[in-house]
Amino acid sequence: PRVVQDGRRPRLELALHPPTPHAPGDVAAVLPAQSSASVRALLAALALAPDACLSVTAPTAPSTHCVRATAAALVAGVLELDGAPPRRRLFQALAAHARPSTPETVADRLAHFSSADGRDDLHLYCAGEARTLAEVLTDFSAAGAPPLAALLTAAPRLRPRRFSIASWRAEGRSIDLCVAVVDYRTPHGRRARGLASGWLAGLAPGDTAPAWVEPGSLAPAPETVPLILVGPGTGVAPARSLLQRRAALAASADAAGAPRPPPCHLFFGCRNREADCLYMDEFEGMVERGVLAPDGLHVACSRDGASKVYVTHLIKQASSTLWAALEAGAWVVVAGSAKKMPADVRAAFEAVAVETGGMDASGARAWLRRLVAAGRYSVEAWA
């Protein structure tokens, strides 16, 4: 990795070995490293030496098909110790393998969490408080740890995290990631920190990261149509990659004396301009170079004014401009949080169709469905 300063905000650039050409909107899958302390603690609970050589065979696989690894490598590479909260299946395994001397209160708690009736309480304990596998095993240490074979079946598996690539470079030698570090307090005041985002934030130049490029879900837009990009927060990542590709196309067209791609519009939302207004110098340069329209950089800083302003407000304010672009064949790309944002943005574009397109509410909904069906309205959202 290489850490690049973008104003007050560091940007993470990963060199790819070997170089991997990729398209705008593609995704980087990253497999995070886990805490060595958590690995050691689990091995101690299982009474396993870190360098013990183990063989793992799936129940349905032939006995000759097995994986051999040290206990430390197996635990660190397969079990998610410090990330996703465990589910009911783990508590069923803990209850099934509880030692005879388990205190009655602990056994009753395990039985409750293992049952359908305990589903809500389990959610509050695990997901609501962001408890990890390592923490659960500590909390229920009085019951003893189940064997590693049971954990490999019942515990959360370490999985790659996927991030929209925030850059486009023709040679594919490196990629930029735009990642919000998950770090918050739970309802009971416990600190919860994201496994992958916290690990990425701690990378230093010279470190290595297991990562690979995967195709994104965004349909490629023709180069001859304008783009309307909506990317609040880290949703700006695919928008930036698309705009960097458009900038390269514009430079090539200028060199060849050919027509440029039409200018685009970007709607970016954040809380504070000073604290988290990402890539603004670059986007302002794109306005100057005609990659973005003269009025094409729309920034909503929701906490800077007396009233909250979001990208949806700016979409409605630019109704006439956006309708003209849509009538000219513009494609819309929306990226960001999967909570309320996609539905709110969709409603804002329907409002544009009503206010400027002269449609009624039913006609606006049908119009937007046609855009989606034609691939001209794409959404990439994540939880």
C-alpha cells in the first residue's frame, strides 16, 4: 500500500501485483488479517499449539481430499474472530459441547440463545452489541470451548470485504480505495471497530494485502452520453473511477481532434466540507477541464448549515438541467449506503419527472422503471 494525502484526508493506494486492468465501477475484494492476540487466545482455549499440524476433511469429501495446515494458520485464515457476530448455530455448538461442570445459569443462557424463543435476545447480545467470536467464547468460557471441528462448522467464516474501486488507471498497476473506518460505541457503551476497515487503516507502506479485482455491478454506459452520478460519502468511489475514465477519453479526443464525451454531473454528499469533502480539488479540476459541466459539481454538506441539506435536495434544485440531460440520453449511477439513500434518490428523480417532465406521480414511477429496465439507472448499494 501507499498512503497519499488528499488535503487533510489520507487516501489508500494499493499496488497490484501483477498489474490487473479493470473497468470503472469494478470492485476490490480484500481479505483482512486478524488479531494475533485473538488467534493465540482461541488456540489456548482449545489447548492447541500454534504450530500443531492439522488435517481437515469435509464430511462429504473422499478421505484423500484434505487440507493440511498449522493450527494458527487454520484459525487465522478460516474463522472470523474479530468481525461478524456469531449466530445461533454457534450457541447450539457451545451448548452441545458444554462441560458437565458448566454452571446452571450459563447452561440456561446457552439453551435460551440456541432456541427460537431466544432469537431477539440473541440479536441484542450479539449483533446489537457487535460481539465477536473471540468475545463470545470469553463470555461463555465457563462452558468450555467446543472442539475446533465444531467451530469450523458453526462459527462465522472469515470472508473477503468488497470495496468499489475509487480510481481508474489504464495500466491497472494500482487502485485507490475510499473506506470509512467503522469505529463506534454500542448501545451499552462498548467500542466496536470494523475488522477490515480498521486493518486497512493500519496498513503502512511496504505491507502486503491479499486483494483481487472483481467485476462490478454497474452497466457500462456509452461514451457518447452524459453521466449523472450520485455518490454520498464513500459512494463517491465508483463515481470517481467513472469520471477518471471520462477524463482520459476527453484527453485522447483532444489529442486526436475528435469530439469529446459530453460533460457529466456529480452529486456528492458529506457532513462537513472541512472534515470529509472527498476529492474536491480533483473534481473542481474536472469542472475546469470540461469533464464535469460548468454547473456539474453539486456538493451537499448536511451539517454545515442551519438546516440539513442532502443530495436529494440538490437533485430537485437542478431539475431543469437534469431533465435536459436525461432527455439527451443521460445515464444515472447511484452508489452508497443501502439504508434510505437509494429510495430517497429514486424519489428525487421521480420528482424531477413530475416538476420538469410534466408527468403525474404514476407516470414518473413508470418512467423511472423504464430507465432501470434499459440499464440507464443503476444502483450499487451496500449495508
